[in-house]
Amino acid sequence: MLQSKFISFIKSEKRLSQYTVTSYNSDLNQFFLFLNNFDGISTEKEITFKIIRLWISFLVESGLSSRSVNRKISTIKSYFKFLEISEEIILNPTLKIISPKISKKLPVIVEKVNLDLLLDKENFENSFIGKRDKLIIEVFYLTGIRLSELIGIRIKDFNFESLTLKIFGKRNKERLVPLSFNIVNDIQKFIITYNLNSLLFTNENQEKLYPKKVYRIVNYYIGKVSSVNKKSPHVLRHSFATHMLNNGADINAIKEILGHSNLSATQIYTHNSVEKLKSVYNQAHPRA
């Protein structure tokens, strides 16, 4: 088999991460182990579309999620594409392979009443740490920005007159996020009180926060008011978008604020809104 040649290619030529290379290698090992069930297969030229279909059926029947199955299919497709380009095979047996559909899970959110309870009550210490942590929760929930975007916020990225924040998102794509007067007021007070001059969110030595630290902060405070399974910064992003939609915001405006490249990524939040409407209908309608 030509597995080692492929692994060398994606490592040196494609420069994929070590994690991805390891995953590809593991997937291929599992695939070739499955081929032991068939007699007479000694080269990739003898692997057929039918055999690959049987392997996919085996994966599905073993209880793997659609996402895991699709990842393994992607590995096999990349492998045979490489062999085709390298002229190691003539016919690519994966060309007609169709990946299973991945069922989309509804985003986990924290209910508005719980976030109001967290931010309106005395849940934060009256100190640098306490005020910073509250501001982290507020900025996440009021802007819907990502974790990587939050820890990179610089003071010069704010326009306090126009109430906007410049965000550098994925692939360094720039967008403006609107801010409320109240959050701008809190941010300005925080900057002045602690004499910040570069990044907005730091430790007490004004050093940049690590993502894991911010994750732990969010996890801790959401846990004070909610029992949702996930308590991550992304849950606050989901909550922002869902609550905005529930209050009548235009989905295209939310798309721009979130920094989505296409509307389909934003439309997942409409399902939460529809589910809430169904729940209200079933509880309130006399004949529901």
C-alpha cells in the first residue's frame, strides 16, 4: 500500500498540522484493516467502489456519528485523489461516494432571564478581576463575538463617539460591531480606572489572556445561573443571536455582526426561535 507516500506528501507538501496528519494516518489504518476481510487485495488498484461502500456501511452500523464517518470518507477521498494525481491508479473508486448528511444540532443558549440575573445582581467582586470578568461576559453577550476576537480587542479598536468596535475576525476579515451606550460607558470607566493602554482584557500585569482562562471565566459564571450542558463563550454568541432574532432583529444584520460569510450559517438560529414559538403555542393555545 502507498500510505506512507501519502502521509509524507501531506506532511511536507501540504504542511498539514500534526494532529491532522495523525488523524489521516489513523483513518487509513482502520480502512486497510477492514480490507483484510477481502481476499486478493494487495494494491490500491484492486479497491473498488463497492468495497468502499461496504466499509462506509460498516462504519455507520458500528455506531459512529455522521460527522466522524464523513471525516473518514474525506480522508479516503483525499488518499485516492492523491493516488490518481500521482498516476498510481487509473480509476478513482471514491468519485461517486456520497457522504451521509450531518444532522444539525440546535445551538445551546442561556435564557435571557438567566443572563439578566447574572449581570444585574452582585455576582462579581468589586475589584479588577471582578470588573474584568463581568465585562467579558457583557461583551460576549452584547456583541456575539468569538473567543479569539475578544482576547485580541485593543483599546484603539473602539470608536466611542460612534459606539462601534472594530473586530478582526477569521482570515483577518474586518467588521464593525455596534455597541450600546451603557457598555461603552462601562468600558471607558474600566480603562480609566486601571490605566489600560493596549489590550482591553488582560491579567493584573496587563498581559494578554489565554483562551483557556477566558473559557474558565465564562464557564464559572454561566454555571452560577444556568444548568445548560455547555457553558462556553460560544454559548454566549449563540444566545446573542437567538435573543436578537426573538426580539425581531433582521437576520442579515445579525449575519454581519457575527461575521458569517454566508447566510446559511446564521439561519441555524432561526430554528431556536421557531422551537420557542412552538413551545409557546402548545402551552397557550386551548386546542393545541
